[in-house]
Amino acid sequence: MIQLYLCSKNIVDLTELIKDYVATELLSSIELDFLEGELWETTQHIAEINTVFKAPKNICEELGLDEKSCWQLCCAAVLDSSRPLKSGQKRVDLFKKLINQYEISYI
């Protein structure tokens, strides 16, 4: 089984930044760059992923997501709020489509 992140440090950094954003609604440009890079990297390797980790219910709710959303959807929601795409598209919607397309399961 291929896990979403090969390096546990990345998932810890990602989750901690999302938790910080939920608590403060603030992240630095460098922190947002990191989240963007992580989400981009995930989308580039989406075909290799078969499992993603659910975020806690309170984090999902604070970000306006379904209560059983994964950390990557939370990341997308933070970026959609802090750095909207110029095209008007939502990263959350794009990532949900990928999850469905590749039949990725949640743990």
C-alpha cells in the first residue's frame, strides 16, 4: 500500500500549519508556499496514492468541509481562502474530483 506521504515530517508540518490556520486564520507567505507545494506534489502523484488520512471533525467543520474530509482537502480549503486561484476555481473541488476519479479511500 502506498501512503500519501513518504516522509512523516511533511504530514506533520502540513497538519500543524492547518491547525495553526484554523486557530489564527493567519499563515505567512512561506507557510502558504509550503502548503501549495505539498498540494501540488500530491496532485502530481495522485495515481500512486490509494489512501489519505482523515482530518479531525473540528478542523473540517472550521474550514467548511464535510466532517470526514482528508488533510489534503483541508490544505486546499486553507489555500482557497488565503490564496484564491485567479481562474476562480476552487482547489477543494479539483481535489475532490481527483479523489473520486482515482477511488482513493480514507483512513
